[in-house]
Amino acid sequence: MSGKSFLQKSGPLLLVAPLFLFICLFFIWPLGSVLTQSVSDNAVARLLPETAKVASSWDGQSAPAEGLQAAFVTDLRAATDEQAVGDMVRRLNSAQSGFRTLMSKTLKAVQDKPEGPIDLVALDRKWSQPQYWKAITDALSPTTDRYLLAAVDLMRNDAGEIISQPPKQTINVAIFGRTFWISATVTIFCVLLGYPYALLITVATGWKKQALLAAVLLPLWTSLLVRTAAWFILLQEQGLINSALMDLNIIADPLALIFNRTGVIIAMTHVSLPMMVLPIYSVLLTIPKNLMPAAASLGAHPLRAFVRVLLPLSFGGIAAGSLLVFMSAIGYYITPALIGGAGDQMISSFIAFHAQNSGNWGMASALGIVLLVVTIILYAVYERLATQRERSA
Amino acid sequence: MKNLFKTAAFGMFALASTALVAGQANARDLTIVGWGGVAQAAQSDVYFKPFSQKSGKPFLEESWDGGYGVLQAKMKAGSPNWDVVQVEAEELALGCADGLYEKLDWDKIGVKDEFLPEAVNECGAGVYYWSLAMGYDGDKLNDGPKNWVDFWDTTKFPGKRSLRKGAKYNLEFALLADGVKPAELYDVLSTDEGVDRAFKKLDELKPNIVWWEAGAQPVQYLASGEVSIAAVYNGRVTGINKAEGKNFKLVWPESMYAIDSWVILKGAENKDAALDFIAFASQAENQAKLPLKVDYGMPNKKAAATIPPEIDANLPTYPDNLKQAIPLNVDFWIDNSEALTARFNAWLAQ
């Protein structure tokens, strides 16, 4: 009997177990590893234990003492894992350009002479310059905030204070701003286009309703890439829109619709529109049809009836749609890449660049974390506003 | 309830076992990765298919547009799903130092002394020499640009320009346009003032630049008239002349050249077959066939000697072309790529 009651108790738990496992495996764990990636910095520390021991004895200004150099050579001799050495060199080169060639020279010298001291300064005079040793000693702590700081255009100076980066080097903050600005613009256009459309579907009947719904659903079932490519064909200089307008003699020269902000907004609005129309439509369906005639019978002008009755009642749909559109717009990558110019790329393309091209996963993770945090803050603000509204309503 | 639970458990078990079986599915065929376009089509005809016939085993081909992070990600993810990859000089040096590639057994490849010295590396074997040069439509411009000063001159040659997106090559071109002599190019670029100067020069042209990433794009832009001059891979220009009867011209003076290499990703499933493939693609008799299809220079000297003169004149390795060209300084880019790329991206996005 007890077996049965155990099953009865644990049945629901077992049923949700797959979902729970799925969330842990594909959501919490990756998120955790991204977070770790953005602050972890053990590429250098794990290979240079001896150097770490004597590093504190160096003042960081003068040419480094022989003890430090000897410890460094000992560590290099002990490091046999090529990929780990590669990680270390890449990390050092990213702090101080020139480490790549310096290290390949030094590693070769260490290989050629497996015992006894090596005069590093004689090998390459770069080793007499403190900034190379500073790059090593700075990298000996297993965690770092350099990626997170760099993600918001900050850095630490030699004294360890947080300062802003030279403006030529980075513009992440501006890119974040651009990302949110584009997403907000797209959301507003989606509301302006989506609300009347959803209203139209609600009042339409028969085949007209089916056709209007199909016009929303069909694009939703089409791949994002295909829809974006279609906009490429429509918007280009010799594209359908420009050639039609020119044939009709409305314009003389082709409009600049592609490789700029206009094109990105148009394409993104179209791609996101179903996510606005459907939530609004589902809310409008639940509003009794007789409310508007009732308002009219009490003498309200149709516009006043709309603003005072229909709009407040359907606000939940607008809010849900806006949230869906805004959140998904923040992560857009393909559409700006194909339709936009160099000045319209959003933060995802910079994350992709660091992950795929430069192989700087720490930086890619840090940008991702900053994006996540800002998005969560925005969501919290939204939640607060929405609950306040509910209370006051 | 009990039955439902049993069914669910059985279903899970069945699912898990199929997943396990699928995980041990058939071994992947030898996967060769090139840069796409006319060059890979030619490689497929003269290397991939004949090699597959000879070995009696099928192969897979894929293409990519470079990017060191792509290879790094494959290695970090465990066993890579590519075997042989054609990489640029900088990726060869970086990956070899970082232990991403297998060391090549040159005794097995067997043609080490037939190769030009810079095409022999402990991790890579030369694929071909290619140039990044100015290209334009000879039917639209009778008297075309002669150097990078002309490329920057939008009054003399109206229209937009197309450049390969990235810091590499463009900083060099900008300095050349600003009057730096080829011999001093990398000395100037090694200083902060030199880098500032290059970006300032790029600023002048920025509104007129259409950036490209895949090699097919600049040729399309030239063909559609979207741009009037572009920096292009030399093989693409002669390729489109042959395929579509165009009259595109290349400007060899101040063009920049580099060599690509075959590498084998470390721990690749088919690394033995991969080495056999590299050996096959390095033999003089096989390399001699590639320039007949696409105009790139061969690292095997014996192969290069057999190229008919009318084709040879279109290759980056042709003495007259080589004399006026500038080799890419790989060491400079290995050290400075990260810092300059960050700055280039910031500049580009402004």
C-alpha cells in the first residue's frame, strides 16, 4: 500500500521532472557557464604557479628581478599542454600587443634549453620593458572584472582605479543604447500597426476573418531568414519598391531603403508584427461586443468610447505584445546584418564577433551578461508599472 | 496512474536508448573545408573528387569565411566535425602556436623540397597564393585606377568603393593612399601615429565604402554597378571574366598577397585520411591542374613551372605581378590583430 501512496505522491513530481531537468540542462547551466566565463581568468594563473609566488616581490616599475625571470622560465618548462599554453599566450597578447611573437620566441628558447637559467632580456629586449611583466602579474588572479568593465567601456588604470576607455577603442555603451533604441522604435511601430489590425480581425467575419488571420500567421510560420531575404529583394536600389515608385513617376532617384536604419526598422517591424497582433487579438476577443454600443448609447463619441472603454480593457494585450516584441527585438542579429549598414548593427553582432571571429569568449560572455542584466532591469520596471496600473484600475 | 507511469518510463527509456544508438552512428566521412566560390569548385574537381575516387571513400565538403574563433570553438566543444581546413596565414600561425592543429608528417607528404619555403609549416601545407587587388569593370572605366591614391580619389573615379570588412589590409591600403612607401608600410603601421593616420585616411572614404565579407560580393557589386572599384580576390575577377564574359581588370601594383594552408584539426576523426588528402593535393601533377581553372599561384615549384604562360600572367606568383605586390606581414597581424580589430569595429560602428 505504501508503494502506491509513494507513487501517488511522487507521480506529479516525476511528471515535471523532465521539464525540470530540461530547464537545468539547457537554461540554468549554460547561463551559469556564461557568467563564469565572463569573470574567470585562470588561463595564466594555472600555468605560472612559481611566478605567482614571487610576483609580489616585484615593484611593477623597474625591470624585473632575476628571481621573477627564473620562476617564469621554470613555469614555462613545466607547461606541456599546448592548448593551455595557447590560451595563456592569447590572454597575455590581449592585455599587451606583441606577446604573441615574443612568447613563440621564448617558448622555442625554453624548449631548446631544457635546463639552467635563460637570459630573457638577451633573447628579446621586450623582456626588459616592465609593461610585459606587468601584463603577466596582472593576469595572475583567477578572477577578473576586465571583461565586464570593458563591456561598458571601462577599464582599470595602472593604479587599479576604474576609468573610462579611450573613446577610439570601444563603443559598447553606444551599441547598447542603439540596440534598445531600435527595439523601442520597432515596438512602437508594431503597436501602431498591430492594434488597428487586431481590431479589424475581431470585427471581421467569415472568409474575411480567415484571410486576415492567415496574413498574420503565414509569415509567422515562415523562417526569419526567408522573410529577411525577401525584404532585401524588396528594398534594394533596383528592388520592387524603388522600381515601382520610379515607374509610377513618384520619385526620380531610388530611395535609400537598404543598408540603413530605415530598412532595418521596416524589416524588423514586419518580422515582429505577428507577436504584437496575436496577443492583442486574443484580448480583444474576450471583450463583450456590446460595450462600445453601450458607450455610444450613453452619448460617448466613438473616439472617447475607444479611449475610455476599449483601450483600457485591451491594455493587457498591448503590454504583452510589446514585451514579446521588445524582448525578441533586443536579440536581433540576422536582420540588421543583412538589411543594415555598419552603423545599424546591434549588440548581438558584436557578441557573435567576439565568440566567432576573435575567439574572445570572456568578452562575448560579459556583453551577454550586461545585456541580460539591463533587460531584467527593464522587465522589473515594466512589471512594477503594470501592477501599479492594475491596482489603480 | 501506475500504467501511465510505466508507459512514461518505458518511453523515456526507449528515447534514451535511441539517442545512445544514434550517438554511435556511422563514422563521419572525410570533411574538407575551403573558402567556397570558384576556387572551391575548382579544388573539388582537381583534388576532392579524384582523391575520393583513388581512395574509394566518399568525402564531405563545406565552406567558411575564416575566423579564428570558429576553429577555437570547434576544439573547445570536443571532437571537431571538420578534418581538413584551408586557413589564412595568420590563422595558421595562431592555431599552430595554440595547439589547435595536428603536426604534419612531411615525410608522408613527400614533396617538401618541391615546395616554396614559406609554404612549408609544421602544421600546414600551402594551398595557393592569392592576392587582394583593386578590380574594376574595364567596359565602364577606360583608363582605370593605377594605385591606392586613385582608389581614394572619388572625383577622378566617381562611384562607391568596396573593401573587405576588417582592419587587416584596409589599414595598409589607407597608408598607401596617404603616400606611405610600400617598403615603410609596416614600420609606419607599427607606431600609434601610423595607426591614427590610417584611420584618418579611412575616414575620408568612409561614406563611400560598401563593405564585403564573402569573396563573391565585391564582384557582384562591380557587375551591378553598385561600386566602381573594389578590393577583390584576384581569382574571382578572372573567374567572372571567363564565366560571364566580363571585362574586369586587376591592378597588380600595390596589391597584397598571402598564402593559404591546409591544416588538420587536432584530434580529427579522419586525420590519417586527411594527411593522405593533403599529400595528394600537394603533388606537382595535381597542383598543376588548379590554375587551369582558377587563377591562384601554386606553392609547388614543379607545378608552377608547367603553367601555360597566358595563364601564368594572371597569377599572383607571376614574377612581374609579384615584383609590384606587397606581402602581408603575418607577424604584425598576429601581435596586433586584436587591438586593431577592436578599434576598427569601434570606428566602423560610429
